[in-house]
Amino acid sequence: MVGSDLADLSGLPQRGRNRAVERCLVDNHIDVEAIDFGIGSLNHGFVYPAAQLAVLCDAEIFGRYQSPSARRLAVRRARLRGGRAPVDFSELAEGDLVVHVEHGIGKYLGIQELEQGGTKSECVVLEFAEDARLYVPFEQAFLISRYIGIGKRFPPLSNLGDAKWSKTKKAAETAVFDYAARLLDLQARRNTLSGYPFPPDSKWQQEFEASFLYTETPDQLRAIKETKRDMETEEPMDRLICGDVGFGKTEVAIRAAFKAVMGGKQAAMLVPTTVLAQQHFETFRSGCLITRFGSGC
């Protein structure tokens, strides 16, 4: 066990804290003769299974961090623990790429049971560059998440103890803040402009909507009503319709497109795949939008 060589926040000298720890361990029936107490500088402990060694720092026991960086680390870990969704390791296969918040991209090797001082505990085993292994206790598993990349290229594994991951993470955080600032600036400029107010529903709009073959759900009717209300105001429209598959999002879009065309404007639908484009083309055609107004497909 390692404690800092500075005084405690309460003024208790380090050697006195060592004796306090010893008494605490004895009260919990732990053999203090098997524990070496030392004075040094350590932000958090670690486990070295090959040497049958476990090192704890006093901050982890007392919950007091004498250095601002260690205190920030503790606060950050608490925030991550509360804000990150737990990983279901049963859904990970051996060899899957994962991301450790503090160490970078590694390879998941499974869960291994380790015995330390007669106590068995399970750890998540991660492999990093140069065959380095990291054993993450389950209480710190919240620091691990599944790697989600773009395309089929796999990134190289990170090096343990390398500053490259910290620089990459810092650059990503800076890029996110810059992008958020651009979005705020864009939204602020949009709010100073006037939009195009579409006219109220016409007779054709009412007849078109009456031809809908199904009964609208309450949420669908609400989305349609609010979308039309947005279109009829002078403020630039900014609405996102969310819903599961089969809940009628396309019908909302069709009615909004019909209203736009009746207001003398064109309507475009952007979709991510050719198959989806064909499906929406058939839907619009079955709704008579294309035959009535023509198509630019």
C-alpha cells in the first residue's frame, strides 16, 4: 500500500494515517503483516497478477485526493460511471475491438478469474499493442465500450502508456466542441431569418388525407398537426419525426410534401439506399402524388 508523503487534508501526518489504516484493517480481520506500507506518489492502484502483487493508494481508501489532477480523475470516473451505459460482455466475442476510456483501442479477450490474497475476483482481459495485457476489474468495467468504426477498416491497437491516445482523445473533444459551436452559430443565424409560411390546408389536402387507408394513431395525428403548424409559420422549420418501423413516419412526410406542393413549392425526399428510394417511390405513386403533380425521380 502506497500513501503520499504530504499531510492529509485534515492535517493528519502520513505515518499517522498508516496507523489508522492498520487499525481499520485489523478491525476487519485482515492480516496487516502480509501488507507492506510505503510512502510515495500514486494516483490510483493497480494489480500485477504475474508477481502476485496488488498495490492500493491511500486515496482509494480514504476517498481524499491531495493532488488536483487525482481529484479531477476521481470526479471524472464517477461521472463516467453514472453516464455510460453498462456493456453486456455476453454480446462480445473474443477478438472484438473495444475502447478503454483511459488507454485506447484494445482487443477483448474474455473474462478471467484471478486470485489475489486468497480472494477470487473476475477481470476483463484486454489486449493492446505489442501483446500487452490489461486486466480491468469488474468495478471499472464502465470504462470499456464496444468499438464502433466507419467502414471495414480496423484501427491499430493502442500502446499502453503511450500519450498518442490522450492526444487523439483531446483532439476529438476539441473537434466536438468546434462542431457544436458551428451548429449553435448556424441555428442562431437561422432564427434571425424568416421562413416561407405555407397556406392553410386546401380542399385537395383534406380529400387527399381522407383517402388514407388506415386509421391514424394519436401520436401520428399529433405529429401531422405539429408539422403543418410549423409549415404555416414564418419561422424556419426545424422538426425531427422519430418512431419505430411501421409507426407511420412516411405518411407524415407524404402529407407534408403534399402541403408543400399545394403551396407552390417543390418537395424532395432523401433516403440512404436505392431500395428505400424505390419503396418510397411506390408509396408516393400509390398515394397519387406522382400522377397528380409529376415526378422528378
